[in-house]
Amino acid sequence: MPPGQQGAHPGRIHDAVVAYLQARDWPLDDRGDVVATPVTGTFGEWPAFFEIREDAQQLLIYSVFPLTVPEERLDEGARFVTRANWGLTLGNFELDLDDGEIRYKTSADFEGADIPDAMVDHLFLANVITSDRYLPALRAVIDGADAASAVAAAEATGSA
């Protein structure tokens, strides 16, 4: 399920996100306080959601993985999230233990600050690149691999 609540009034963060996506010809679904866009990586396709919290002056970007962790693999899925999160400098994985949804989040607080296009770009690209990098590892865990070896394989491909 996409994060956020629909119906918020657009503001400066919303305008910066929409301008960022439009300048790059990314398709977008503007829902007010959530702007969605499809992402295609090397290892799959998934939706990304820009959750805009104008009142708090925060931007959260979520990549929602195109698969869920089945109930019988939730313990190993939680180990995957914990191991993958260890050492990440920008963002974190989240696992919904009720439905197995897994997503990656990057975020920033813009209170009293400008919202440069480069900052939106950095948050979004860091999100997409990290999500794509770990997607094969998550698939492996869902298919029965242990989290430690799956995360190690993902991290062997370069810096996280």
C-alpha cells in the first residue's frame, strides 16, 4: 500500500518534486501529498512514491518492491532487512510484518531550507539504485536463501 494520505494541499516540496519529475520526462501520478512514478531498474520494475509532508517540511521517497515476503519467510525477511540496513548511510529498508510488503525509504527534512533540484535527484537516485541492487537478494531470500549470504552477495557488487 502506498504511504501517505491523499488530499493534502500542494506546497513548495510538492512543487519541487513535480518540477523534478517533469524536467526529466518521468511519468507521474500526482495525488496531492503523494506523487507516484514507475521505476525500471536492471533487476525489475516497481512503483516509487514521493510522500510529501508539507506541514512537517519533509520529503520521504519509497520504492515499493514488486514482491512480498510470504508468511513462512518473514523471519528471514526480517533478517534480510536488518542485515541490509547495517551500514547503509542514506535510507533504510522496511518490512511490514502483517502483509510482507517491503520497501526502501530515503528522506530529508527541509525545514527552513531551500529544496534544490540536486537534493531531490540525490534522494531519488540513491533510493532507486539501492533498491535495484538489493532486489535480487530479496528474491533469493523469498526463494529460500539465508539472509546473510543474500545480503553479502548484493553488497559484493559495490558500495551500498
